[in-house]
Amino acid sequence: MDWDNARIFLGIYRVGTLRGAATLLQVDQATVGRRLAAMEQSLGARLFLRTPAGYVPTPAGELAFTAAERMELAADQLQRQMQGIDDRLCGVVRVAATDTMAKHYLFLALQRLRALHPDIRVVMSTSTQLSNLTRREADLAVRTLRPSSPDLISRHLTRREVGLYASKSYLKTHGEPQPDTALAGHDLVIYQSSISPSQSEALCGESIGNARVALEVNSGLMLIEGVRAGLGIGELPIHMADLDPQLVRIWPHRTEAYDVWLVLHGDLNRTARVRAVADAIVEVYTENDESLKKRRT
């Protein structure tokens, strides 16, 4: 099986259309069509049914996917291993994080990195979805979940807490909620259930059964902005929300803790440019922790 054809096939399999695969792989749609036709001809089998809803894999297509995915994993592993012996402080490093982590930590780290190593180019993706480091969607990621894969290396960066917050304007209109009432009579700003299923049930241990959800978001920055706009009460990171003069902490004794991890693939651990980015991120988190400790004492 030709890898160039297999790569196109995987793109079609994952997104379901020629156009989508072309966008994903950054090639033109005609090339995608030609590569698929060549692969079907070489295998002597039809790999997709063309339907109004998109390309649906045939039984032969399902078998081809298993083989093509193994090729992809082998190709990605080879590329990572080659990068792992690369000691040049230049080139591209792909970083994945949430938008709030990028704003409050990573930009400072990248500012310092740029001053030291101007030939390193960072490609940053901000999302609450987990990037797949094995498929090189990112070279390193800052996550709130520790990965279980033995191929990934994780370093604990910090432990943070969330609390309940509302804007001054919201509290002026609605007042402060009473504990153990399931936030009766109040409006909420929460994450979409696909991002944080727990927020559909409770915030900081308080049931939301009697509250009204005014806004669901898929971004940490939008969560903060929604609360700032007076749309409702939200569960926000304390180290961020406490610095905002528009926000008021509700029930300071109610908190939930979460951990933050720096994650990278083991094959990239010795790549100089990846290590330089990782070290800059660790430095900023360490300094921030020390600053918070001094503030508390």
C-alpha cells in the first residue's frame, strides 16, 4: 500500500468528504480524488460508498483503515524518533493548551523563549479538547488530565482551585445565593457537557438542580467573560478570578482542586527545541507558584 495514498484515505475516512480531507491535509480536492482512485485500483476494491451524507467506508474500507492506521503510527514514530536526536534550537514546536492557560502562563513563557531562541517557531492550538500527541497534533501539551499512555511523559506543573464567582452587577440585581438550596433562583454560566460533564450536576459541590443555565460555553475565557457580563454565577479558577475587579467571590469556603500537567511524547523528550519550550513553560509555572506562596504569607 502506497503511504501517500493511505494518508489521503485516512483523511477521507476521518472527515467523510473529499473537501474535508483536502482541507485537513492541505492539498487540493482533485489530488484527494486521484489518490483515492489509485488506492482503490491498486487494491482492487471499493473503499467507500458515495452517499449524499458523505463517504461511508465499505467492509473493504474498514479493513484498509486498520492497515493504514498502522502505517500512520509507524510513520509518526519514525518522525518522532528522528526529532528525538535533533539538537538544533530551531524549527517548529506545536503546543496545545486551553485559552486561559495560554493567556495567563504560556505567552510569558513564549516571550522569554523568543528572546533566547528566536529561531524556534511555536504553533499554538488553544482548545478544551485533548490533542493527540501520538498523532503529532501537538508536540507538547498543558493539560488538566494526566495521561495514562505509557508513550507519554508527564510533569506535574501545579495544583489550582476553582471557586464560585459572580459580577458585581449580577449580585446587585439577584443577591447572593444561599448555601444548600441548589442555587435556587439563580442563573449560571457553565461549560458545555462535552467539555465538563460535572458542571451539569454541581458547581463547587453545590447542586445546580434549582438554578437556570443562562449560558453554556466551550472556552475558559468565554466562561470568565460570561460571568463578568453578569449572565450568571460561574465556577472559575481562583488565581485568575481574584485578580478581576469586576468579580466577587461567593462562599469562599467552597473550592474544588485540579492539577495541571505538562505532557510530551517520550520520543521527543531529547529534542532540543521541544525541551527549550517545555523548560520555559515549567519556569513560568514554578515562578507563579512561588509568587502565590509569598502572597499568602
